[in-house]
Amino acid sequence: MTEPSKVIHVRNVGHEISENDLLQLFQPFGVITKLVMLRAKNQALLQMQDVPSAVNALQFYTNVQPSIRGRNVYVQFSSHQELTTMDQNTQGRGDEPNRILLVTIHQMLYPITVEVLHQVFSPHGFVEKIVTFQKSAGFQALIQYQLQQSAVSARNALQGRNIYDGCCQLDIQFSNLDELQVNYNNERSRDFTNPSLPSEQKGRSSHPGYGDVGVGYPQMASAAAIAAAFGGGLPPGISGTNDRCTVLVSNLNPESIDEDKLFNLFSIYGNIVRIKLLRNKPDHALVQMGDGFQAELAVHFLKGAKLFGKRLEVNFSKHPNITTGADTHEYSNSNLNRFNRNAAKNYRYCCSPTKMIHLSTLPQEVTEEEIVAHLEEHGTIVNSKLFEMNGKKQALVLFENEEQATEALVCKHATSLGGSTIRISFSQLQSI
């Protein structure tokens, strides 16, 4: 075994594998400072910010076979301790100063908007334009200054700094673009020299195509933010590289299930685009999640869960998405989707069904008796506790088993109690 190095050597990198695919594989473990694709050899060299990040990545991938686009890749420490600039230039991304910066944000626990970026970058000079976009490498932005000197000064001052305490780390390079094209002034792009641009294209289709940046949901930087939410590494058994968004659920109880109940259960693991119960197989349903990672979480955590007396089978569907139709239920614009706000916090709550549920957004004057009365038809309540956090009422309710707690969640999440729409998640606490 080569001695640890912050440079990782990756083999079997086929021509279909892009730089971004590799970045996505290693970003959860720390900041990547350099990446060199050795196309002729089907290999790549990737330099982490420090040796511990590289060690964490390699330890993780000794237990989990890394695979990109269906191809297994093999990782080991490189004999290089450091990648030189000469190696890096083969990548065609030099340090040639330019007035446009390419900014990648790592460990993005909070949403970053054009306003936030403008606030961070404008102290260094007049910012003319900002464009943000979601790539598999994470959340990125292009920032165009009026003067090249401002861009140089911003990069020197901000490279490697965090926007918020402990997260949202800036990784800044010079872009090789000459001029940014901005068509709309909205939360994703802005031309500060032309305030009269429209905010959206007129007559755009109402249902977004998957991968249409920021339409449907302002997607968080998946890999980096997710890893930050899971404490630096993905949960065991989760690859983070799945790109299939639609899930097939079978062995449902057709007497008791409907689309909204499935929504309540699957929305714990991601945003729901649409759901379809299959008419010719009443115990089957298709659920389309916001992205492949969210679908992977749902398959991983719900496989074998019990609901309404049946043990669910949950697998990836061969259909890339669900076509809209009379028998599909649309949820892409539902304000009940949990991952539109504070996604990292919601990823942290992802787990298999437990006996304990957590209730929030409760009315201030609610009593423990009212909560028990609202839920007791679903099973035996062993214990309950009403408490206050940050001035808001919340509750924990412990059922006799996971199936009863799951039924309470699918039937009572988003129902009204004392005039408030309550929110229910599984709790990983063992006792109250």
C-alpha cells in the first residue's frame, strides 16, 4: 500500500466519465483542489485539500465499491504527494486572470442566492452579472466584475473562506469565458447593469424537465450538502451516484392506500414530482422523486417497511419519469414538499421507519391529550411528550411498533390540529 497522500489515483475511468462525475464521488470528503484527467490511460489524479480528507475517502471506498455510470472505478493513494502546475495544465484550466470568476460552493448547508453572492463579492469591486447553476459537481456560480483587478482581489481574499460559519465554502477559479449572457433577473441570475430584464420566460411549460436548473425545486448541491448533513460520509449502503428518479412500490394494501398517503411517506426522503397508482395492478404505484439521490434514500430506507398489514417492496423503476395524465397526481408545486427549505436538516432526519414519531408546527395552545386523541386510532401509544423548542411547541409520540407509527405518519402528516397543519417525521430517539 502506497503511503497516504492527498493525491488520489483513480483507474478504469472510461471516456463516458466526466470531471464532474469524479468531483461528485470525492466532494463529500472535503475540498478538491486539483483534478487531472489522464484520458489516454483511462485514469485520473485528484488532489484533496489535505491528507485526512483523502484517507477518509479511501477508507469509505474500501467498504463501498465506487461506481460511476455503471462502471466500477478503483482508487488508491498516488505516489505523488502533490500535483504540480504542469500536471494541472493538461486540464486546460490555468490560473490566467480574468474578470469572470467560476465559484463552486462546498458543504452547502444553506441555500445560496444571487443576493447572498452579491453581498459577498461586491466589496471587492463592481459586480456586473451573476449566473448560478446546479452541476453534478455541486452548486456553482459565474460572477462577472467590471474590472479584472476586482476579480483578482476577490479571489485572493475569498478563496477557501466560508460564507456561513462552518459551511458553504468558496472554491474560486478564473473562468475562461469572455462575457456572461443573462436573460432574466431572478433568484438564479442577475444583470446589475440592466434592471429592466424580465424575471421569467413568458409561456414556459408548467412542468419542468428533469435537470432544468432550479425549476421545480431550487436543488441544493447534492453530494456536498448531503455529506455534510450525514456528518461527512454517506449512510452505509448509499452510493450517492444513482441517477434514476422513479421508484416502483409494490405489495401495497389497495384498500387503505392513496396518493396522498404515499406522498406523506416518501416526502421524508425527498421532494415528490408526481405519483401514479397502477390501475391494472392496484397494489403497485410509481413515485417520481426530485432527483436520483432522493430516490436512492427512499429505496434504501423503505425496503421492507410494514404498512397497513403489508411489507412493502421498493425498487428503482425502469421508467425514467412518470408521464402526466388523468390518473397521475402532481406534487411538483406542493408546498408540502419538505426539501424546498432547509434541505440539509431534512436529510439528517432520513432513516427507516421507527416506533417514535416527531410532530412539529403544532398550535401553541395544544395539549398532550389532544395530540394522543388525534393519533390513537393508529395503534397503542406507549408514551408521549409535549415540549417547546425555540418558542415553538413540538411533540414525541412512541407507538408499540414501527408499523403503527408509520400508519400514524402516512394518515396524519399535513392534517389539521387546532387550526395548524402539523408536520410528522420519524424520530431516531430510542426513548422519551
